[in-house]
Amino acid sequence: MKYQITHRLIGYFSAVLLLFSLTVGILFGTQFAWHTAQIHEGELIDQAVSMASTISLFQQRTPPSSAQGCTDKGYGAYLRLINDVAIGEVWLVDEHARTIELDTGHYSLSYTKLPDGTQELIDRVFKGNIASNKAFSPLLDSSSITVGAPVYDTEGNISAAFLLHSPINGIHNAQRQSIFILITCILTALVLAFALSVLLARHFINPLREISQAARQVMEGDYSARAQVSQDDEIGALAGNINKLFAQLSDIEERRKNLDKIQQDFVSNVSHELKTPITVIKGSLEVLDEGLIDDPLEMREYFHQMLSDARHLERLVNDLLELSRLQNSNFEIYKTTLNVTDIVTESVRSMQRIAEKKQVNIRFDNTAGVVLFCGDYGRLRQMFTIVLDNAIKFAPPRTDVTVNMSLEKRRCTLSVSDCGSGILPEDIPYIFNRFYKKQSHQNENGSGLGLPIAKQIAGRHDIEITCKSNYCDRTIFTFLFTPETGDEG
């Protein structure tokens, strides 16, 4: 597993470089040889045509006998020039590839054996064409070009074929030099590719190792681990996303622990809340079942106590079911546009009789007028009623519970305050937790689920609910929400 990316990068870079270099080298060498042959062939054709034309002129002349010596001298000088300046070997042949000896005094063309494939070339020349024959290949030891041009007699007929044959000198040397330069460049490039591969591999591998190490720590339970990678590229973005994932996993783990604790507390609280009334009911039933009590009045008190405990159990179970439904995100509440003022008025009216029994007065001050809001009428009424019931429960006799509703900057504020014993500052963060309840004679029948239910209803309606309390003075619950329209009071 170690250094696999480095080895792969080196292999990939080297293979691509070799393939590219070989392809370019072969194409360049072939093109270079072909182009050189074309240039040399053009030069041979030009020279052959020129020399053949000059020989034709000498042969077509029929000078006077007095001028014959001068002509022979000129012809001889030209033959000597051909031997000296011709690019390659020259021949003057007839149609059957037999060489024609030219001798003017002391000067003549020198011949060697005709090259292979000359007959076809001669046939094309005697048809009036300027022809060439290549025996060229970059893979052979010998590369040459033969060109032919027609020589005309005095009647304009082709009397001979002038052949010029030349090897292409220097091509192989140039190719060998090119191959040497190519190999040198490839070796240099391979060294550079190796170094570059190692650098790139380190650039990739080191961050990946950091990410792998952090992932291993997270798998072992250390959710505080983070990949220490700072790069402005895709790997840096990957490391950033993985760190965000680790942070989310850390939050999820923290929430899971909290949920486990809440679940444990819930089971403990439910067990405690159910155990007490069940124990009382069981004890009362055992006393009645054993016939230990004969007095009808005393028996009636036992029945009354059992009925009270049964109602408390019923209320507790119903509240638990209600809270579970509200906490379930799949549980739908049906929202419509309604007037919050009507809901608050109805809640105040329904709690008025309970308040009168405690000699508590409910005062509703509304400066907001009509406040339209999209919500579930029954759930919102339940939420306001729970808070009102709490305020009445803890309010001393002959005091007021004040409900105030106002509208400011398109935000509606609804507050419920009482002059009861208040809540300790350290207890305020927990009042919306399940089964939290103040231990007092006013709350002896409470289940500790009312405020959590009110909190869930508020959350499902995007309503912010808060509590402020001055211990032994005043407690204020506040609902803050945004209505659909302004007031129409």
C-alpha cells in the first residue's frame, strides 16, 4: 500500500512521455528524410535537365568544318565540366540501357555500372518524360536517387537518355544525430518526470494521510479530530468538507448522548410519576379487599383518593401521548388564517372560572387590535391555556394575572404575568424540560408536561416563547411572533 500513488504517477508520466517522444521522433525522422530527399531530387532534376539540354545542343549542331575544332573544344570542356560539377554519377544510354561513349579528344564521360531499376526509368525518359527513381528508405544503409532527362538529335527525336545518379549523403548521419538528441532529451525528461512525480505524489499523499489519520481517530471515538490540511485546491476542499462532516458527527454524537440522558431521565421520571399514584391505589385496594375498613365515610375517602389518583394517571398518560405526538415531525397540525385576539379572549374566558375559585383576577390588555396569524386554532388555544393555568396556579389570592398583547414593528408580543412566588434563576433554563415542576403545594397535582407541550406547539408555529422571573416577585411568560398583516383595530 505504501507509495502506490508515487509509483503510479511515475509509471504514468514515464509511459506517456516515452510514447509521446517515440511518436514525435518517428514522425520527425520520417518527415526529415522525406523532405531532404525531395530537395535533393529537385536539385538532381534541374541539373539533369540542364545538362541534357546542353548535350542536345552540341549534338544538334552541324558546324562548318573550319569550325569543327572549336566545337570539339567546347564540347570537351563541357564534358569535363560534367565530370567535375555533377552531383553524382552520369550516364548517357540508349533505349536498351546500353551506354553511349562520348569522347571528344581527351575528354569523355566516365561510367560505372548502372543502378538497379534503371530500365523502367529509361523507358519513361524515351517517352519524353523527365523521370526519377528513388531507392530511399530511412531503415536501409544505402539511399539514392536516379533522375533521367531526354537528349534530342537534329531531327528532334530522342536519341539518348541522360541519367544522373546520386546517393543522399548525410541523411543517416543527421538521423543518427537526431536520435542521439532525442534519447538525451527523453532521459532528461524521465529524470524530470520522476522528480515531478515524487513532488506531486507528496502533494497528494500528505493531505490524504492527514485525512486518513483524522478519520481513524473519529472511528475510534475521538470526534474532536480534524484534518490539518490547508490547500486551495480540490484536496483542500475535500479536507474542509470532511472536517465539516466530523463536526456534524460530533454534534450528532453530543445530541445522541443528550438524548440518551433525556431518555434515561424520562424513564426515571415516568417511573417515579406513575409509581406514586399506583402505589397509593394498590395500597387502598388492598386495605378495602382485606376488609380492614368498615366505616362508610372512611371507605368513601379511600374511593375518593383512588379516583383522584386515577385521574392524575389519566392526565399524565394523556400529556405524555400529546407531547410525543407534537415531538414527532410527521405529526401534522392544520393551519389556517385566524385572529389571535379571538384565541386569547377565548382562553381567558375558559380560565375565568378557575381563577375565580382562587380569587384571582385575569386582566386582558390588548393594544394590538386584530392580529391575523396562520396557525392551528386548537393548538394555539391549548398553548395559551397552559401558560394561563400555570399563572393562576401560582398567583396568590386577591392578585391579578395580566395578559398583555401589543404590536410593534410588525412583531406581536403576548405576555402573561403573575405575582406569585417566582422561579429561581438557576431553574429557568429547565422549566421547559419534561417532568420539571416546582415542588410546592400549588403544584402537587402537576405532571411537569404542560410547559414542554406549550414549547412544542410554539416551535411548530415559529413562535418564540421565553420566561423571565424575579424570585418572590413576578414571573412573565412572553410569546413573540410575526402576524400576517398589521393591526386593523
